[in-house]
Amino acid sequence: MNMHDKKLYGTATVGTKGQIVIPADAREELGIKTGDRLYVMGTSGKGFIGLIKEDMIESFIEQLNLQLESLKTLKDNKKVK
């Protein structure tokens, strides 16, 4: 991801129940649909909060596991020599 991939979609107001409405442009462009599970991430004390779709986390973990397996294979092959 580079700087040109980032976009400000607008603002959201936190309601009395702690709920926010994600701007329509963001939902449309990011493919967020009713019923999608979003994980909430943030930095303690820094005021940053982010949302990521559950299927993106699953995809990220799968890719990370593949990369780790590749590294393990490379390491094991190097040990044998």
C-alpha cells in the first residue's frame, strides 16, 4: 500500500450506543455489505482507530502462513548443506 491508496471518506459520529455509520462511499468502494464482520483496531492513547473486514484478516493470515512455511523450508534446506 502506498500513500496514493489512502483516502479520507468523510466523518462518522459516535451515537449514544457507541455506534457509527460508515460513509456510503467507503462502504461501496471497500465492498462493505450489511452483515459483514469488521474488526476494530487501534493504538492505545494515540487516538487512532481502524476497521478491517474479517475476510481480509483471514486472507492476510493465510498469506502470512504461506510465507512462513516458505521461510522454514529455505532455512531447513540451508541447514542440510
